[in-house]
Amino acid sequence: MPETPRHDRARSAERRATQRLPGGTRIFASIDGETMPVRDIGPGGICIVTRRFNTGSTHLMELHLQRQHLAVMIEIVSRSDDVTLHARFIDPTAQLQLALQSCC
């Protein structure tokens, strides 16, 4: 039996409700003037790298995505290690949803 490609195995193990796009040099996120790396992003939320925020807190995040500067409220929902935070978008704008559909 042929081996399943690695990316297909990873996709089948995905637990998120929506697919995410890996972060990269085209996606920037900042909260309170602190720019942070984006691990991944999708229609439901974002994974960022920072030690600064607590689970349950909400923040205004600025995103540079698809050559657009966007603002969205997020809620930190979990932490997978000391520096990796998972957040959901709170009432994302139509402009953000469109930008995410274009890239994800």
C-alpha cells in the first residue's frame, strides 16, 4: 500500500474547525506596539509567539495581511507552551474574512 504523504497525514490529524495558513514573512501581527511572529492563521483565529499575554485576556490586534492593514479583537484561548498562544477572532470584520479567504 502506498505511503500517505506527510502533509496529508498532518491535515487528517488537524483538530481545528477551520484550516490554517502557516505564518510567514507576509503576515505581521502586533498588540500594544509589540510585533510578534505568526505561527498560523485561519478564519477562526491565530497562533502567535509571545510570553506577554494571559489566557482569557482580550486585545486589539493589528494585522498586516494580504497587503492590507487590519484591526481585530482577539481572545487568548490557550497556551501550548511558554511562548505559543492560540487566540480566536472576536467578531471579525468582513474585510478580515475576505483577506483570510484569499490566503487560506
